Amino acid sequence: MQINTAVQDGITILKVTGRMDATTVGTFTDECQKQLKTGTGRFIVDLGGLEYISSAGLRGILTMGKACKAAKAALAFCSMQSMVADMFKLSGFTSILSVYATLDDALAGMR
């Protein structure tokens, strides 16, 4: 898994590519914690390049959601491929997390 970080309109965007599973989720949570420590208050996680997410990956997403809530940071997800979107729906994450179809939609929703 790779994570590329950028800032656009004061919003930190984490572009995740590859697979998020038990062996790679630590990379995701470490990067999220690093970004939270910088004081960034708004995050978008672009999952357009994420091909697969396991239950361990979903736990990592939930962990990030809880950390952002505790830090009073806004969090959104976008651009999910169908398998990842299905996992979000089945797990109930679409009802507790902000999910957008595209990065542009997520940016607009964060303004």
C-alpha cells in the first residue's frame, strides 16, 4: 500500500493505493496519526486507488474516525472502487462516516 499526501484549500488529502489489510494497515494508521499531530483539522481520504480492504483495514478506518473525532478534526472519504464501497456499506460505515463519490465532491463538502 502507498499513501501520498497533499494539501488543497487547507485540507489534507491522503491518496491511498494498493491493498489495506493486516500487513499494511499500520502504514495507514501511522500516517493518519502523523497528520493529526501536525494540527491539521480537515482530512479527505481518497480511496480511488485502493483495490482491496480487509476487516483489519476497516478497523484502521474506524480507528482514524475515532481519532479525528477526539481531535475535533473533520474527516471524509471519496472515490471508492466498487469492492471497497461495498465493504463500507456492509459494515455500516456509510452511515457513520462522510463518504463522497469524487474528490471534488468531498472538497466541496468540507468547505
